[in-house]
Amino acid sequence: MPDKVYRTAIYCRLSREDGDKVESNSIASQRAICEDYIARHEDLELVCEPFVDDGYSGVSFNRPQFKKLEEAIRKGALDCIVVKDLSRFSRNYIDGGRYIEKIFPQLGIRFIAINDAYDSLTGDPQSDSFVIPFKNLINDSYCKDISMKIRSSLEVKQKSGEFVGSFAPYGYMKSPENKNQLIVDEAVSEYVQMIFSMYKDGFSIGRIAKRLNQMGVLSPMEYKHSAGVKFDTVFKTGDTAKWTYKAVQRILTNEVYIGVLAQGKRGTPNYKVRVVKSKDESEWVKVENAHEALVSYEDFMAVKVMMQRDMRCSPDQDEAHLFSGFLFCGDCQQPMIRKTVPSKTKKYIYYVCSTNKHSRTCSPHSIAAKEVEEKVFRAIHDQIELVINLEHALAMIERLPSQSRKAFNYEAQIAKIEEEIERYQKLKLGLYENFIGGVIDKSEYFEFRNSYTKIIEDKQDALLRVKKEMKQTVTTGTTERNWVTLFKQYENVEELNRRVLMSLVDRILIHENHAIEIVFKYKDEYQQTLEYVLGYADELDIAV
């Protein structure tokens, strides 16, 4: 009989991150090896079920079952720990060595790593003091290498537009054929589109959440649960997760719904630090057109702009007012405030400058809501008509014979300027020979050289300008004009509403004497197209 029988526990670990998931390292395999070893040694007695950390990295000792094992040790319930090998115990060179060389000896714990032929009771102190730290260092380096390979692989996938997240965003699902590709989830995609449509129509975010709950639409978390996905979040406040302000807001601000895949938003500094931190947006990996969009780019940007403006509603109000977030003072550029004044059986609604109301440092710019609505409605109709006329003019230009297109004239201009640049460069190169040959003196040499240099620089500037104009001309004349289509869809609109405003108007400036200035969206595209058409106006007798 042995002099002492050690109360022994088995510790097993398997990681999903550092490449441990192979058959030889499975939990069952580790347990079988340890149990067989204990059975063959009379001085070891298995006194409890194995402590198993399945799915935990060996880099850190912050593992639930290891903490329970440590607690049992400190209570005096155990004398010995058996592991398959040192890598199952730890892959951290410093912390692993601290336990084996300091903590376990101080607590009187015998430590056995079977495949590494290490037994703290029978080992050679001099040999072990070199071999064990060296093996721990190798395990640490292995973990570092695996971590770098995983990070690199994920980054490559992210940059190529592959989805590497655990759960697909609401409205999408992972493709059955390719788990790294997002496809539309037809079951709920319509609710994403409805959220954007309701916001464009003036519904407040809180009201949208309330409507979804009234309709019995499952929130993103509950929808995942209904599909059998084990998913929880800190945003859940009750037994059943409802639609909330934050849930709707996250959908309205997520670029994934316009086909943009933004990944790598959070991460750890290195393989030893397990604290996940948010990264700056400049560090995110963004890929456009990575999957099918659920909302148009124009709608998403319109919503984004309005969410950055003051859209607060009164507590009893579910929808934003018609001009909420659109009206600004023409002088101080601050928002206009909506005021309601009761008058007998009617209510008089008007807008005033918020700066004037709060500090009196700007004039009121007071204007009736009805007057604003009428003037804006007429101006929108006029702008739509101008855009339609532009489109007709573009159609006439595109029917011109190719030799009449200005793009070909630009090519001739470019060829001529390049020839002139080459000629003056040759003249400049010949100056030195003329100076050496006595044809010109030193002062003439520098005078001519400076003159030719200035001419060449001017010609190069002209060349860049003509190339830019040609590019704009070709782009304006041939590319798909989505902004024109956007204006045309409201050609027959009969009343002003927030959907029209969010689609076509950036902001409305209220000046003195009831003067209104409307800043339309796509003003740069409109101006560029107008200039392009005007270049053909005399030739085709186009009225713009």
C-alpha cells in the first residue's frame, strides 16, 4: 500500500479558438486518458467528476470550471490534479508557470501532466526548472501563432465581403449554400422596409416601436429565439423582448440594409487580452454591394440626415410635423420653431426663429405655416418640371450623331494641347545647347527657360481641366441618372407630405419679408447637368 493516497481531480479543456478542436484532444479523449492513468496508480484516488472547460482558451485562467477547481483546492478537498498535457492546463507561459512553480507547491498540490511525463512529486527539480518553462513557452507561442492566423483569415474574409459574424442581422439570413453570404430573409425583410417607410412618413421612432408591438411583430431577439437560435442581449428588460426605441434606431442607422457590410467594429488588442473594445470607425472593414439591399441608398441617407436634426415631438404626439427638421432661419441658420396660437375656434400656426425666441439676437422671421406649405409646394413642382425638361434635353443630345458629341471635340483639344506641351519641352531642352554654342547669352537662357516652364505649366493645367470637363460630359451624358428618376416619381403629386420633402429637399431657409429659399437635394448633379445641356442649347435650339 502506498504511504499516502492523493485525493485526485481531473481537469480537461478544449478551445474553439486556438486550434485544439481535433479528435485527439476531445474532452472524451482527455477524460479517458486521465482516468486510465489514475486507475493504474494506487496512490491516486479519483474523488469527484472531472472539471471541464469546453470552449475556453488556454491563454487566460478566467474559466468557470478552473475557478471551481481552484476553490476546491483552497478548501482542502483535493491533493492532486491530473491533466492530459500542459497545453490542456494552460497556454500562457507566465501564468502557467506561476501555478506550477509557486501556487501549487505552496498549497501542497501534486500536479501531473501525463503526456509530458511530468509529476511534481517524483520529478527532478533541476531538470523540471528548465523543461517545464520551455514547454509552457512553446504552448504560449503556439497559441500566439494560431491567434495571428485566425485574425489574418478573418480579415481576408471581411475585406472580400464575406460575413463572419455569429448571427445574421435582422432582415437577413446566412445562405444555406455559403454561411459567409447574407441573403434576404423574406419572413421579416418587409418589416425593415416598413420601419424606413414609416420614419419617412413622419412617424416618431417610439411610435414605430409601439406600432410593431401592436401588430404582434416579433422583435429581433424573439425572432431569433423562435428560429431556435440561442441568443441574448443586455437590451432585454423582461421575459419577452419587445420592440423598443433603441431596437428601431439600430435598424434605421445600420448600413447593412443598403448592402454595405461593415465588420471588425470590435476586437481585442492581442491574444492575451480578452477584453473586447469598440474600434474607431476608421478601423472598420467596409465592403459595398456585399449583398442585396433592403432599402435604397437615397432613402437611407434621407433618414440619416433627419435623425441628426432636432425632431423632438410632444409627449402626446406620435408623428413629426410636416416641416419638422426642415425649416431654418436664413440669417442665423438655426432651426425654426413651430408655434400655435388659439384664436376663437381656430388655431393659428406659424414659425419663428429659435435664436430670436431664446436670446433675441436674431429677428423673428415669423411666417405662417400655411404660407410656407403653399410656397414650398409650388417650388417643388417647378423644380420637378425643370428636371423633366433637362431629361428631355439630354435625350435629344444622346440622339445626336456621335461625331457631333462634344466628347469628341474634347479629344481633339486634348491631342492639340499634348502636342504643344511636347513642342515646348523640346524647345526648353534645346536651350542649353544654344547657350553652350553661343547662340544666346546667360540672361537670355534663364529668360527663355522660365518662359517655357511657365507655358508648359499653363498647358498642363489646361490639359487637366479639359480632361475633367470631358469626364463630366461623358458621365453626365451616359450614366444612369437616379436622381432624375427620384424627382420624376413625384411629377403628379397632389399634396405636400414628409415623404416628398425627405426625398427631394435638404433644407428650407426662411428669410426676412417671408422670402423662402429651398435647398434641393442633388443640386450639384442638377447644376452639372444644366451646364452640360446649355453647351448644346444654341446648336439644338433647346430652351432650358
